[in-house]
Amino acid sequence: MAENADLLADLKKGQEEMSQIQAHVESQDGEIKKQCIEKIGDVRGVKRDIGKIKGEVQRKIEKVKSKVQGKIEEQKGEVQRMMQEVKNKVQGKIGDIEKRLSDLVI
């Protein structure tokens, strides 16, 4: 009988320990879930920030691209004007040479 009482006491003690362990596990589980929810919120915040930064970078790229395109067009116009000047000078020289040649032939 004393043996049964000892077994019952051990069983009760084991059940109490299991209850404590279960309470601890449930507490830890709740804390882990809470931390996960916080991390998910942090990740969402970072994703929003990344989206904003991407938008800003894209706007800046477009602004620079527009400026560069403007400079290219400006330089292109300048080169075309210079080419026309050279062409006009060359045509003038050709005209002078042709006149001199015609004067020599006569």
C-alpha cells in the first residue's frame, strides 16, 4: 500500500511537472508568435520603404536621362551647324577653284 501511495505521489508529481512544462511551452509559443507577427510587420515596412526608394530612384533616373537627352540633342544641333559651315566653306572653295580653272582654260 505504501508502494501504491509512492507511485501515486510520483504520478501526481509527474503530472504537475508536465503541466508546468506545457504552460511554459504555451507561453513560449505565444511569445514566438508575437515576435513573428512583429517581424512580419517589420518586413512589410521595409518593403514599403524599398518601394518608395525605387520610385525616387526611378524619378531621378528619368530626370538625369532627360537632361542627358537634352544635352545630346543640343550637341547634335551644334555638330550639324558646324558641318553645314564646313560644307559651305568647301563648296565656296570648290567654286573658287572651278572659276580659276575656267579662267585658265580660256
